[in-house]
Amino acid sequence: MASRADNLASNLSFANFSKATELKKRIWFTIGALVIFRFLSFVPLPGVNPLILETLYDQTRGGILDLFNTFSGGSLERMSLIALGVMPYITASIVVQLAAALHPALAALKKEGATGRQKLNQYTRYGTVFLTAIQGWFLAVGLESYGAQSGLQAVVDPGLLFRIVAVISLIGGTMFLLWLGEQITSRGIGNGVSLIIMAGIVAQFPSFTANLFEGGRTGSISPVIIIGFLAMIVVLILFIAFMERAQRRLLIQYPKRATQRGMMQADRSHLPLKLNTAGVIPPIFASSLLLLPLTISQFAGNALDQNSTAGGIINQLNFYLQHGQPIYMLLYAIGIIFFSFFYTAVVFNPEETAENLKKNGGFIPGIRPGKRTADYLDYVLTRITVIGAIYLTIVCVVPEYMIAQTGIPLFLGGTSLLIVVNVTVDTISQIQSHLLAHQYGDLIKKAKLKGRLR
């Protein structure tokens, strides 16, 4: 009965979509912001030759930077102002959250509420500027020698001035994307940073589809592999949607209260614990940590002598950390599992939840309020997080291995599908919430109007 009521409410809310003017404004604002993001991905860095850069990138396609290029919507391939995307911000967020969990002073800031969160966000922005400057410098140095072996020059006028201009431009592009994401979150619909990452991935779908079927037409990709790959995509989408909606519902009981008829009745509710509490954060964090040193090493390797010891070490590092290589998949899986537990601990505090239940008189049947309840919540959350971490690892790592073995481009790997499906489900849920709130608002207005007429 509850599910039918939810479906009915959802259908009624979508029927009133045309009346929800505020929601339509939010959706149009979000679409406009994402269009600006796509326009920026085609604006090249000053001093870079886009035609030569495209030729050189096609020659080195298939490396670790393909994932970076996918997340940035092709901006790295074109070396645009937003070539680094929001990855420096995500890396800085990881560092600040880890520091807040380990450092007493930052942990105290975290407990101060809105003021403490604002201070931590400020530290995150400082870290974003610092990381973008480091990555941008190595990116500029690598661009200057990019294509030297082929006799091509990607940078029109190499030198110190180009490096400084490139670093400033990349910092400006990344910080503008960060500001744009915050505007989407506050004035649009959905999580801004997640939507920007998803928009970059979705922008690669047409080229991926064209390359896939072109490979089938020319015979470079077997039709059986194409059919199997498309079937895998459909199965993964359904599996991800099912797992993201899965939850463990804990029964919460409240003391008996007297009703109007004089009967004593106990109130009951449920505490929903998502199977994947961390969402898409673990694979994004793990990818970001792998991409930070690899971006530096890959472009720094272009500037080093390939016959030197340092150049050989960096080339070996880049080779072993390619997609499909055992070391890369092992580090990626470890990162996903670690951040699944870490981020779950960040977003859900068993002690705080148990204390709130105790203050409101709620309790879990058979479990004493207070510390016993907190221990039980932690026990249940740990068990379902194990399942969630295994699910994320399988979805993200297995398709990457299959893609590496078949030679199909990376654009539709498990990580990309997970982000797209998760962000889409979250955004649709927020749209439904806005529509439902608008519908209830209309009902309240009608009730007040009838009351005045009477």
C-alpha cells in the first residue's frame, strides 16, 4: 500500500509539472550552466595549437589520461581552459576530510556546524588552487615537449611566459567550474559538481557510439563483442539502479501515546540505511588520487630524456598503471573499498543518531538506548558497507578489465556508468521532491481558502 501511494504521489506531482514555475526555473538554470561548461571545454589554452594537439593525442590514446579526458568532457584532449576539470577540487576535498578525521583542531572545526564547514570549505579551495597550480605547471612543461619525437610542436612559443599563462588559465578554469557547480547546487537542481562530471561523461557518448559501430562496420570489432558489450551496459544500468535504491530499514519504536478515543497506541517508523551510503564518491575519490600523480608523471615523462634513468622509471610507472594492468586495478579496488568505509563514516555518525533517537524517546526493539544502540547501528552499517564496497568494486573494476582486454574505448566503463546512473537517480529524486512539495503547497493553500470561505 505504501509503494502504491508513493507511485500515485509521484504521478500526480509530474502531472503538475507545468504549474511548478520555480522548479522550471531551476531546471533551465541547470541546463544553461551545463551549456556554459560545454562551451568552455572548446576554448583552448593560450599559445596551444589545437590541430597539432589533436593529432598528438590520437597517437597516444588509450592511456590513463583517457579517464581524465572522459571526466572533463574531452577538455584534456583539446587542452582547454578547464582541462583539469574539477579533479583538483575532489583531491583537495579528500585531503581536507582525511585531515579533519585525524587532526584534533580540524575535527573541532567540523563540529562547529555551519561556521566550521565554511572554514573547511575555504581550506578546500586553497588546496584546489595549490593542486591546480602543480598539475598545471607539469602539464605546461609536458606540452612544450609533447610530440618532439614526431617532429610536431603543440606549443606555439614555449618558455616561461607560456607556463605562467597556462597555470593561471587552468587555475581560473577550475575555480570557475567550482563556482559554477556551487551555483547549480544553490540555484539549480541536483549536486553541481556531480552534474558537471556527469555532463562531461555524457558528452563522450555520441563519439563512443560512433566509434563502436564504425569498428563493427570495418571489422576491427567483432559484432559478437558489440552485442555483448551493449548487453553488459544494459545489465549494469539495471544492476546499479537496483543497488542504489537498496536499503536496510531498521524498525524504530516510540513510547505509547493516548489517542483521541482514549486508547494507548505505539508509534513506529523506520530508519533507512542505504546499502551504498557513500554513493559515487569512492570511485571518484580513488580515480582522483590515481590521476594526480599519473598526470604529473605522464607529462613530466615527455619532458625527460627517454633513455635516462628517470625517464625509464616514469615510463615503466605509466605502463604498469595503464587500464587493465593488475597493479592499476589493485590500487583502484583498494581505493574504492577504503573510501567506501571512510566516506560512510563521514556522512553517518552512529553515536549522534543514537543520541537523537534517545532524546525523542525512540528505540530499536530489543536494543537498549544510548551506547548499545550506537554499537548496533555501527555493526549493521559495517555489514552493509561491506556489501556496498564489494558492489562498487565489481561494477568499477570488472568492466575496466573487459574493456582493456577487448580494446574497446574506455568511455563507457563501469565508473562512468555508475556516475551517470547515480547522479541521474539523485537528480530525478530531487525533482520529484520539489514537485511533491509544490503539490502539497497547493493543497495547503486550497485548505486555507476553504477555511476562510466557511
